[in-house]
Amino acid sequence: MSQAETWTIGRLLTWTTDYLKQHGSQSPRLDAEVLLAHARGCKRIELYTAFDQPADDATRTAFRELVSRRAKGEPVAYLVAKREFFSLSFRVTRDVLIPRPETESLVVRLIDLAKEFGITRPNLRIADVGTGSGIIAICAAKHLPQARVVAIDSSDAALTVARQNVADHGVANRTEFVQSDLFDAVGQDRRFQIIASNPPYVRESELARLPADVRDFEPRQALVAGPRGTEVIERLIAQAAERLERGGWLLMEISPMIEAAARDLVTNHGAYELGPTIKDHAGQPRVLQAKRD
């Protein structure tokens, strides 16, 4: 960056937007704004009233480092250590997947199902399997005040992030954490009305074709299921059948590419009534739902 002119907030954003676009960002202006707000310690909307203000040296130094890392592919959410999901802000680290809008379709369906059970029931029990940063568990607890949620993950590092988010959102008294590979370490006597999960569902052959900021930075164990993409889903279908009350629901986020295979697994298991797959905001099949017979 040349110092011939004063580096105002507006000039920084214009220059950085062009720079990030040249380096492959799909949302260069948004990236620039989020990173500059973080470097400046302000809300993104506050940048719009500060376009003509000079950026101080500390802000420019911090911003330059963030932009350099973003240009090399590092996701913005990891750079600023947070991501918004379902109108809530969540801490994220490289130990957890970055929350995505597609998962909101699962949360909406979970809340709707809970209302059918009766959200005032004091014994509404929900399990979030593979909780990661805790977004599903926390959204459930925030919107269903009588629910008790068990957040399960095999990664101790992920559970550390989830615990921080649960504390931030004030639902620690209704959220239990269990470190477990699916339900392996959850008591055999535990039963739930709803089991929700965003499990690994990427095929090994697909990994190389994922965007670099996903492939090179997000945790592989939370992305890749195996050669077929349904390996974790198949295990979860079987284990959930033993943990759901009759009439309870299993909700799983899936890839559109494995929808048919995932539906076949549910049907062939025999313990469920398979519901229609819910589409995400882009119209893609995203949430598989099955009711325990």
C-alpha cells in the first residue's frame, strides 16, 4: 500500500476489496469489511459512518496481517474467531466447522418438531450428535426454554469451544456435554424425543474438489465420512433407533449427492418412517428426517 495518500477507512476497503478479489475471494467486499471492523474493534455497520476517517497505524498493521492471511485462503471466520448463525454470534476455531446457512434448515425443523411435542413439556430431551461449536444445541436451548439438550462430540477441543459458546448464550444450566463417538459413551438408558446431527458426509474422493478455504483449514474429521460419504450416517441411523422414544425424530444434515443413499439406509433399517427431505435456502435437499416407529 502506497503512503502517498491518507489511508482512510473507505480507501482501505476499496483497495482491499480489489486485492482479495484478485486472490480468489468469492465475497471480497464483505471479507474486507469484516476484517477491518475486527482490526478496528468496531461493528461492521460503524465503518459506513467512518469512510473519511484516517485509519491509525495499529489498525492498519492488524488489518494488513489479516488481509495477508485471507489472501492465502484462511477463512474469515477463523481470522476473527466468530461467525453468525441463526442471528446469534458463535466463537469458532480451527477445531470446529464454520457454521453455514444450510444448517439453519435443520434448526428450523427441530424447533417446529419440538413445538409439536409441546415446548412447555419439562422433559423434552434433545441430543445434538457431533455438536462442533454447539450451534444446533444452543439454538435449541435458546428457542425451547423447557428443553434439556445433550451436546455430543468425539473431539475434546470441539467441546471446549462449544462450552464457551454455551456459557456466552446463557444456556449452560440446560446443556450437558458428553465426549463420545456418536452414542458410544452415552448411557444405554438415555432416551430422546429428537436427535439432530450435522455429521461428516463428504466422500473421500470429493475432498480434493472442495474449496481451498474448506479443504485446507476446516477439520477433516468433521468433513469426511469415508469412500461412500454415508459411513457415519449409517452408524448414526442404527444407534439413534436405540435412543429415540417411539414417535421421536432423527434429523440429519446431508449432502444432496448422497440423498438417495441416505434415504435407502433409513428405509432398509426398518425402524423408521421416512419423511420428505427438507430443502435448504438454495433449494437443495439438505435435511433428512425420519420418525421412530
